[in-house]
Amino acid sequence: MPVFDYYSQNEASGAVFDRAMKNISDAIKPAIVNGYDFSGIGQLVDIGGGNGSLIASILKANSHLQGILFDQAAAIANGMTA
């Protein structure tokens, strides 16, 4: 069974996976937002970006950017949050 099918059928395991991905993103977010020069970019796409917290933080710090979040519908259900 494909892993995301499994997670959709086993909510507890899916929640553990989602929390792990969020924790990883939260841990690296400051380094990405503060350490990368986004000035030469007009549009940023976050593929597999979950609830969008990473791209939201990048967009918040770089008002010139436009962003696209792409992920499974269940992963983005909570919407973008910085």
C-alpha cells in the first residue's frame, strides 16, 4: 500500500508523520528564512510543503515574493500559517 494511502486510513500514524514533518520544518525554518537570499526570485513553489508554514515564513520575510503551496489535500487542510 502506498504510504500516503496508509496514513489516510490510519489517522494516528498519519498524525505522527504530520507532526514529524512540522517539527523538522520548524527546526530548519529560521536558517532558510534568514540564510538564503530570495531577492532574485519572483515566485517560489513549495512542493510537499504540508500546511505551508515554511513558505508562509519565507513570504512574510520577503514581501516581493509570490508563493505556491503544493501538497496532498489532507496535508494542507489547516491552511498556511507562519
